[in-house]
Amino acid sequence: MGPLSAVLARLPVVLMYVVRNQTASMRDEGMTGETIGDYLIRRLHEEDVGHVFGVPGDFVLGLFKKLEDSPLKIINTCDEQGAGFAADAYARLRGLGVVCITYAVGGLKVVNAVAQAFAEWSPVVVVSGAPGIGERVHGSMIHHTVRDFDSQRKVFSELTVATVVLDNPATAASEIDRALKLARRHSRPVYIELPRDMVSVELLPGREYVLPAETSDAEVLRFAIAEAVEKIGSAKRPVILAGLEIHRFGLQHALAKFAHATGIPVAATLGGKSVFAESDLLYLGLYEGAMGSDAVRDYVEQSDCVILLGAMLTDINLGIYTAHIDRSSSIYAGKDRVSVGFRSYDGVLMEDFMQALSEHSWTIRRPADFEHLKHPGPFAAGERPMTVAALFHQINAFLREDMVVIADPGDALFGAGDLYIHDGTHFLAPAYYCSLGFAIPAAIGMAAAAPNLRPLVLVGDGAFQMTGMELSTIARYGMNPIVIVLDNDGYGTERPMLDGAFNDVHRWNFAEIPLVLGAGLGIKVGTETEMAAALERAGTNLQSYTLIQVMLERNDHSPALSRLAARLGERVAKRS
Amino acid sequence: MGPLSAVLARLPVVLMYVVRNQTASMRDEGMTGETIGDYLIRRLHEEDVGHVFGVPGDFVLGLFKKLEDSPLKIINTCDEQGAGFAADAYARLRGLGVVCITYAVGGLKVVNAVAQAFAEWSPVVVVSGAPGIGERVHGSMIHHTVRDFDSQRKVFSELTVATVVLDNPATAASEIDRALKLARRHSRPVYIELPRDMVSVELLPGREYVLPAETSDAEVLRFAIAEAVEKIGSAKRPVILAGLEIHRFGLQHALAKFAHATGIPVAATLGGKSVFAESDLLYLGLYEGAMGSDAVRDYVEQSDCVILLGAMLTDINLGIYTAHIDRSSSIYAGKDRVSVGFRSYDGVLMEDFMQALSEHSWTIRRPADFEHLKHPGPFAAGERPMTVAALFHQINAFLREDMVVIADPGDALFGAGDLYIHDGTHFLAPAYYCSLGFAIPAAIGMAAAAPNLRPLVLVGDGAFQMTGMELSTIARYGMNPIVIVLDNDGYGTERPMLDGAFNDVHRWNFAEIPLVLGAGLGIKVGTETEMAAALERAGTNLQSYTLIQVMLERNDHSPALSRLAARLGERVAKRS
């Protein structure tokens, strides 16, 4: 550090004078001895956050310095977008994930990732540096500013359940607590803005933030449960359809208890894949309308009581609206609504409803008449060119319990629906918001959150070109995911909708990327036997990432997409 | 197209029925015979837009198909962020630039690029696909949706001067016109949302949108000009400081006319570099406070009348607040304010003020006592390791009139301030908002906007890792920029402020990237003679991009940053 440092840091120092003097005068009222930055870091650590994903910038350098000296580990990504996706993945596993970036040029780069976290109930904490309070004087034009100093906060107010600006040492601790508690309660993102001249300002003592309790109306809850119990009891062939919210609100145990107490089989939505252990004898498989297997579809659609638990009724989960569930005989419990048939119950929380259902004294049903999902078994590789169907079969045969599958949207996701996931929460995908380019940065978050699990990433060539170079971050921190690139020369899922040159991408020699990064193992694969050999090498290469570039025909699709096509082809044929 | 297409496109078709029927009933009121999509494309083409930058996605596929069949050329980037930056660069040169993306997962990825365009007066038109109006029914959960269907528009309302949703065939044409006219008037971004079921809906006849005229108050204008003329006339050594807004509002001609009529020399801000031809005998050089040259600094700071024209007083332009301009004797004309000394004049437009100044009958001054900026001359390369100073000297010697310099923020930008730009507007950099990763995507926009100019890109290693793989797009469309990577092992501009491992980046073998992309020429350079040879090869390689990876010492800085350090070192020494 030379004179240059004195210079560049000069402005905030001068202006901090005002704030310091102000707080100094409050000293006799008693100080906490802890700065705002330190408190934020301590609270995050207490909430089981061990890593922070981000890119430094001048407005957040002070906080990065504090982070470096803290128990939290900084994971620097190449671009802020990568940090946003990594924090999202981390949050899905650990209950909170932090992305820490500079003002505007950093913060506004993670808007899309945070929007995805909001849409899919992932509690991401956005910590953004910002111009100092002392710099925010009339007419000053500080770099990175958009319209005014509040522009970024306003943008995030659309994508979060709380936005707080830590501009007051008397309220900062309480505001941090409020944000973190709301992130946990709603399982959705929050935004914390830390002006650079407040990082080292001491907190004034204040009251702890108490989040008002959120409870069900006991009388309505009893009534709703009685109706549900009656409906379930009188049903001949009830079935549970479980989704994403089960995972986000930690209700896997209640779900399993309810299923085992009643003997009712469980299907999952694509977004909820792996919330119920796929090895459980009560597991049916994925329900995806015409995209899913016939057996599961028939079982769900012929049921006289579908119990939807945390299952968002999105177009993707419903197989692009090919699903047919009789609403009049269904029971629905979600974060937004609890209903039995067409009757909705205000003031009943999903959590309480599910808890009460699981604690009811049920009579267990005799083993239902259905096929438990079975592992597809080994794959006999031949000298045949790779197909999407063979690829997923081979991956199924290769998957082990210590792996977590991360699927990017597109056919990587649709195909992954058929994978057999042994245990709960070992499948990660943005199955509703569907932002391309999620999977590789998500592997960074996952590797940090659960070092005992090896990520197996499925990503298309188009999506890889968005964020795939975050393999650099993976190399930097010595992570070892297996990355499988489905290289079919473009946006394969869009071609059947409407094709044109705009669905092409420039071809990359993905397998050469290790040369650029000076790390990693790259393998290009054209046949089933080459794929089998590549997976074997990936299995033993624990030192670095393995990138397998799988060459596929341009118009080849996953079995799931083909099923959807066949089913709708039938309908079209019937009509004409 | 097989049955799959029928399926996936099914939903919007069914729901469009409502809209179609509604418009059909209006048919007897007369139709225009032109669809909303076609009108949008025609209007953009009339506004001199020849290219559209974007990434397709299902909500915007219909518009992409129409674009493919139109005179506009689609440039597909790897990631939407790249398309946003490319459109920004295109807009800076052509007066409008279009980024066309899908809903949310596309639109929310360009928020940062659009924020930069807003901050730096660049008229970017965001065209976003969206769920169909017919799909936006109560409780429907369509993929890519954040909070509600209006979330994305609300976000963009913070970053644009108009947001329009083309949901009504009776108003769509007028709304498109309003948006485009406002983008031009304010030279700032606008947002146009096109629901997918409205692309092919026919326009109903409507009135043309008339933008209310914006004129100066003639009486106040006369008064202000009289005061300015008096102040300038009585000044002994006036000087013009010209900035960015001159370029954005097309006032280069008025500036040149004013300077030549008065004989007053012109300095430029870093953001306004090249708004005044650097070969003009009245050109002084860049004024950047302590960061700029002593000669220019002394001339400006000792002037008894600084005439600031379109010169935003940002921290970067002011050399991190090391500038000293006597406000009481200055004249200021900007988009937000016109003032003489401390007197501001309401209702006076910058354009009219400058026009009136340039048309006044001045007495020309005798050639002022200053050094006209001279080209630094050839560089004698030796077997010395590369330094930042040598690099910029070598580039100066290499630059030709048919090149345009694009500088990424950081020392690439500070150093580029010393480059000698022959003609106007041949320098492009986000010198206020300073978003890293701008330069390489900007080269795409520039190559499309001005195929006669060859981009010379200056980018740091950290910034390259954010968006540099858009070289893929450059390869795809056969563009041939020269990309110089200042490889100094991390965020070099941040190290002097506050250093830590967070300022490091994973090292890339940038010169190997052509292997991954199957196109381009990559050269790694360690010494001055190697650099000279590399530039020579780049000069003759017109078939593809040339990437020159320049190895620099970790703590080496540009002459501009070193000047700033030295000047402030003096001050610190004086104080202690």
C-alpha cells in the first residue's frame, strides 16, 4: 500500500468524519463495542452460513477485508451472476446463502438470480456495498450510480421480502435481524445494503428484533383437518403429490410421517423431485402430465383424492398443461393457500396443516396397487453414437448416493426427471423459473454447502456458453464436479417450438477448456463406449473437475420430451 | 417441425383465441393490415436500426422469427448480458440500439447493462417477450414469472424513461412511437414488452403519437446568453471543458463552431474523450484533475473562465475529486442545468444555449498560449519486460484512423485516456457507471454499427473473465477486433485501495481461447519486442479476432494512475 491507497480511499475517509463525530457524541449513552460489519458477519455465521459468494468492488472492499479476517470463507466467482446462482444453490441446501457484491455494477448483475430465488423459495441474502452516507450529498455524481442512490434498493424491493439499508448505528443490528428472520420465515431473498462508511461504525445498543409470530387460527385448522381426514378416509385410492415447498419449509419429515402413517403412495413434481426418498417403497415416481411415465400419470389422474402438498401448479410441473387432476376431490396445502375441494381455509398455515395431518391417528391402508419406482439397472454400452436416451440411462447406472444431480433448464432438466435419486434433496434444478446457465455456478454453491456430495452437472451447450466459464472458480477452489455438456448444436428445446438460425450457437470445443484454465480434465465423447470410459475416468478423477462433452444429434430429445410429443400427437390425431 | 411443436406452442394458441375474437369484432372498424410485431420492426428500421442483439427464449420466439424474415439482422450473443452491452455500444454510435430477449430470465439479465445505458445517456431499446395476455389468468403459474406479471416492467421503470406493454392493438403503434421518441429525446433507455400472443395481432388504426415539443424560454435564454457572452468576453484565458453529453445530444458541430469562432481551446473529460477531434489545433488534452497531464491541469485550473459543456461532474471525471475549478467564474451547460457562475437559469435547454453561443458573432482571440496535444510518436521496442506505460505507448504508435478504441473500466480506461484519438467519437468507454466486462461485448455492437472501424479493445484479466467469452459471438459473425488483455493477476485497480486474496483471479491462458472457439488468433506477450510483433500480426490478420495476452507485473500501473498517486503523495507530504 503506497500513497495511491491514501488517495483512492480519501473520499470516504473524509466524509466518514461526519458519521464518526455523530456517533462519538453518543458514546456516553453506551456502545456495544461491535461494528456493523462485524455484527452482520457474526449473525450470518450464527445462521450456519460458512461461505459468501461474490466479486469485490470499491464500495464493498471494506466488508471483503472483514470477511477475509472472519470465519466465513469468500468464494470469488468470475462474474456476479455466477455468485448469485451459487448463493441460490447454497441457500437451497443450507437454509441461507449469501451473495456479496458492490453497488449497481455488482448488485444489478444478480437481479435475475435473485428473481429466480424469489420465484423458487430460496432464501438468498443479498449484501451490497454502496456509496457512503457521507458521500450522498446533493448533486454529487458518484460512479456506479443509476438514477439516484435509492435506485438499486427499489429494484430489489420487487424481488425480495425485505430491503434494509444499514445507515443508522442505532437500528442496524435490529434491521439485520429482521432481514435474516424474514428470509428464513418466507424462504425468500432479502436485500441488505451497507454504505461503505458504515462498515466500521460501532453499533449502538438497541432492542433485539422480534418477528411477530405467525400461527394458524386453531379453530379453522381443526375444521379443515376434519374435512381433509374425512375426505381421505372415504377415498378408495388416494395419492400424495409432493412438491418444492416441502423442501423449502423443511417438511420432509412431516411428509414421510404422513405417508407412512396412512400407507398412501407419493408422487413428486419435477420441481419437487427428491423431496421424498426415491428408494422409499411408497414412492411412485414423477408426475409430469404427458411428460412423465404412463404408470404414474394413470395412478394420479385416476385417483379419487389427490393430496397436493407444497406442489406449485406451474406449467412445467403440469407437463405444459397436459395434467388432469380432479380439483373437486383434491386437497391442497401450499404456502399461499390451504383448501379441500373447492373450499379454501383462511388463516391456516401449510406447516400446521401438514403437521396436524401427520399427527392424526390414521388406519394404515394395505399396500396399494402400484409399481414402486425401480432403478433401471446397468447399461450395456455399444459402439453406437450417443443418444439422449442412452446418456440418461448411463448416468442412472453411474449415479451413487454420494452424488447430487444439478440440472440446467431445457432437456437436461426434462431428461433428469427420469434419474433415480437415492436420497432426499440430492436433486437440484430451477424447474419453475428456469433460468439457463444456473447449473455450473450452482455446483460451486453445492460443493461449498455439502463437501461430502459430489455434484453431477447436466447442462446444454447453449446454457454452458452463458456461465460455464465459472469452471474457473471451480478450479480455483479445487472442487471436483462432473460436468456433462449435452452438445446438440444450439437451443434444442426451442427447435421443436419454432426454429431458425437464432437457435444455433457457435460451436465450442468444450473439452479444450482445461487448456485455458490450466486445470481440469476434458473428454469429448461420441459413442456409448466412449461415454462409459469417460464416466469411469470421471469417477476416479477426484483432484479436479471433469468435463464430458457429449456429441448428440441436433434433433434428438430426452425420453420425457418424446413422451410429451407422442401423447400430444395422439390428441392431435384424434381431433383431425 | 413435428407434433412436438404443435404441443409446446399449444397453450398460447388456445389463449390467443380470446384476443383474436375480440379484434375480429373490430374488423369492420377498419384494420391496418400490419401486425404489432411487424410495425415494431418497421419503426426500428426507419430509425436506422440495422441490428438486434439478443438471445431467444420461448416467450420471444415469434418475434425472433419475424426478425429473421426482416431487414434487421439478429446478432445472437452467448448470454443476455453480452447483448445488453452490445446494444449500448451500438446505441452510442447509431442513436438507438436494441436488445431483444425473453421474459425475466432474459430481461432481468440485462438490468445492469440498461442501468449503465441510463447513467451514461445511451438510448437502448429493451424489447422483451412476455407471457401472453390470454395466459395471464388468475392463479396461473407460468415459468419465468417472479412475483406477478408486472414485476419486470416495474424493475425497468427505475432504469428507463418509458415502459410500455403492447397489450392493445388500438394503442400499440402509438406506444411504440412514444417509447422510441422518448429514447431519442432523452438519449436514455426505454422498455417495450410484447406479450407473445400479441406479436401477430393486427394493429387497429390510431393516431400518430405526437411528442410535446420541448423548447427553451426565449427570454431567459437571451438573458443567460448575454451574461455568458459578457463573462467570456471579459475573461483573459477562458477554456472549454467538453464532456459526454455533447456526443449524446449530437452537439459536436456546435462545440467545434463555438471553439473555432472564439479561438478558445478545448479540454475533454475522460467520459467525453474524443467528442472534440484530438487532431484539432485547439485541442488541449484530457482534464482529469491530478490524473491528467500537468499542462492541461494547469491551463484549466488557472483559467479565469471554465466553460463546461455537457461535462458531467462525476468523481471519475474529476480525478477522484482532485480537480479544482473555480465555480464562481465558470459557465455550465448540461442536460440537467444551465448556469453562469452561481446563477442557474430555469427553462433553458443545453442544446439551445450551445447553439446560441456558437451562433453569436465573436471576436476571435489570438492563438492562445498552450501546447496542442501531440502524437507521442513511434516506440522503440526493446527486450524489456512489458510495462503498462510501454503498452500504451506502443498502442499509441499502432493506432490508425480506422480504429475505434474500446476501454473497459479500471486501468485499461485510465491508461487509455493518454491515447491519441485522431477523429471524433472513436473512443468508447463507460467512464461514469464503470461496469466491468463492457468492452468485449461492446466490440460486437461497434463492429455491427460501424463495419468500417476496427475495434481495439483494452480489457483487464478480471473483466475478461466476466464476459470475454463473447469472443464466441465475434467469431460466429466473422468480426475482427483486436483484443488486448492486460493480464496482471487480478483486480489491479483495487489492490492499491485495499488488498486481499479477494483481488486475485484464477489465471487463464487467454491465448489458448482460439482452441476452444475454433477461431481467432491468440498471442501471449512478455516483452516489448514480442508486443511489437503481436501488434504487427494483429494489423494484418483481418480474417478473425486477435487476442493479445500481455503479461504485466502485479503492481504496475498506467501513467495516469501513477500521476494521481504522485500528486496526492505530495499533498500528504505537505500536510504531515
